[in-house]
Amino acid sequence: MSAPKPRIAILGAGPAGLEAALAAAAAGCPFTVYERAPRVAGNVRAWGHVRLFTPWAMNVSPRMRRELPALAGLDLDPAEPPTGHQLADLLLEPIAALPAIAPHLRLGTTVLSVGRRGLLKHEEISSPARAARSFRLLLADDAGREWTAAADMVLDTTGSWGLPNSLGDGGIPAPGERALAGEIRRDIPDIAADPADWAGRTVLLAGSGHSAQTVARELASLAWEAPGTRLVWVLRKPAPDWGSPVADPLPARAALAAEAAALARGSHPAVEARLGTVVEEVARPNGRFRVLLRCSPAAPAAAEGGAAGLTADPAAGAAADPAAGVEEVSVDRVVALTGSVGDHGLYRQLQVHECYATCGPMKLSAALLGAGGDCLAQTSHGAETLVNPEPGFFILGSKSYGRNNTFLLRIGWEQVDEVFGLLAARAGTA
């Protein structure tokens, strides 16, 4: 008699989660997909107005194409990069609506914690006895109701948007940051959809990645049309590495990097880049944010072109201590886009071996640190790199890369194939 198929809990209904759901359905495994948002692809919709760098041809998996023939009837230019909303509405929503997937979705359901029935983290370390115990999931809905569910296998595809990095120096919160947590923006605002809400404002933007570059470009564009709109752009590194636009195979990414570099050099009179600068303190005493900035001794005092050495506006205030490289600025908005990492608190009671540098699974992180290179050159590193000491628990998708930012959707699909290949191989030897 063959062994029963494992019950699979899939955490997150984004691209990797729905790919895993398709694979589970094809393998005949009972599965449930838990999604915190009221609709599938909640994380993707959070930046839905932003256009991806990669085209449609790179964002639809072979499995999705096979399972959703209706895609052939859509007018999707394979060379055109979709927005997040287009990816969710035209691809992920129809996938979720398939008869093989829809009955297994639990939308508006948050997974709070995952443990093993009857065991704590330090008990039965990587033993057969531990593998024999089912997983226990603590769930909650928006009304505050909590309950538990069981699974034999857990695939964590909750993504890398769980825990935003702090604004302060050294990755810890700046004094005052925690008290103002609800007033500091940590997402990519849709400035084009509501320009009046940003026009004439002075904004402090922290971060140098693609999200921050996107906001800097949008605010700079708005400033041409709305005089009085100003941006103080705080960049931790004196010389951010944005790659070579000439060598970048993705035109949209190359264009963004080139525009960001120009803005940091002082190409726009309303954008003031603070290179090699960190946030020391943040407060909001009188409706405006008061932010204390500290410039690294090795950082330039002003960006090339001179604009970055100006104060934020006539009301911004003078430098608090010019000799020490400390400056106080007064701004209307603070947007912190300093990166984020997946919520590892979900599996605090599981035996997950994480990399001390990237927060990703150790075996995969070691392979990635040794590989290097651009995201388009990434390949999957094999099923063994996905295996944790915790039997039957896998971290897939962008969360598996931790702080490494070279993840590509194609890698997530390959990871799903590898995990279900392991499952099939184990079933064959049972």
C-alpha cells in the first residue's frame, strides 16, 4: 500500500505560493493556501502601480501557461514589463480562480506561528520522531478570531516584505523612530495617482535600492510641475553601486539607475542628495518632522554639481554641528525604503538553520554568496540547498534569498519543482 499524500500548508498566495499550489494539485496532494490579504497577491498589490523590470515573457511560468490556456487570448506583449497590478489581475487572479486552486484558498487569513505538535524547538533535533509529528499552525482573521490547523509539510512563500529595515544607523531604529512608526512611510507611494498630496512638500527619502530610486524619480518629475516640491535623499553609502547602465540587459532597470545616479550628482535643483549620510534621530514636535542627519567623515560634503549641499528649504534649519558633520532638517514627510526581510518569527519554534549575514536558509545563502552576479545570471542551486534541519519545512520564493536582492521569479518556480521532485522521490522509496 502506498503512503498517503502529505497535507501541505502553503503560506502566501503570491507568485511562488500559487505556483506551489499548482504543483500540489498536479501531484494529488491535499493542500491549503493561506493569504493574509483579502485578495491573492497581497504583497504584489502593495506596489501594484510600479512597473517590473522584467517583461511578461519572464513572469509567466511554464506550469501557469499549461494550466491557464486563457493566457493565449490575452493581449500580453511578451517584451512589455507589466505593473504589479497587471501581474496580479491578469495572471495571478485567474490562476487562483482555477477549479483546482480556488477551493483551497483561505484569504484574509494570517499565519501567526508554525510549530510541531507536542514538541519545542530544542526537542528531537532532526530526528525521525520529529518528522512523524504534524505541523501546528496558529491562524487569525481580520476580526481577531484565532484557531489552529495541521499540516504534514509547510512551504513558506510569504515573501520579503514582512519586516522593513529600520531607518537608523547600524540597522537599528533611530531615536524617535519607533514612536513615529505609524507616520513614516515604508512603501512606494503612488505619487502620480495623487500628485496634489505631494506637491509643494519637502520629503526626506532614505534608501538607495530600486524602490528608493523609483520614489526619487517620481518626486523629481513632480517638482518640475509643482514648484516648492523638494526632496532630501539620504544615502548611507558615499558611492552607491548602481551597476553599469550600459551593461544592464534590462532597459527599464538601466534607465532607472541612470536617472538615480544623475539625481544623486545634483542634476535636479529640487533634489538634494546626502551621500554617506545616516539618520541619527527623528521627531515630530510641531507637525513637521525634525530629522538629525550625520555625514560620514569619508563622505563628500556635497554631490557633484553642488545641489546636494543645500538645505532642504528656507525653513529647514541650519546644520546642528557643521564641524561634526551633523545637520538638522525639517521636512513634511519621511519615506524610509531601506529594504526589508521576510518574517522569520513565523518559524521561531522550528529548527531552521539561517545565515547570520543574510537571514536566508543557510545552505542556499552560502551558495548565493559564492555565486554572485546579476539576477538574470542566477540559477537554482539544487534541492539540497532548500532542505532545513526541520523535516518537511521549506522556505521558497523571494524570502529564501533573505537580504540577497538577486531573486528572480524563475528561481521560485525552479524551487517549487525541486521540492516536489524531492517529495516524489521520497514517495518512490517509501
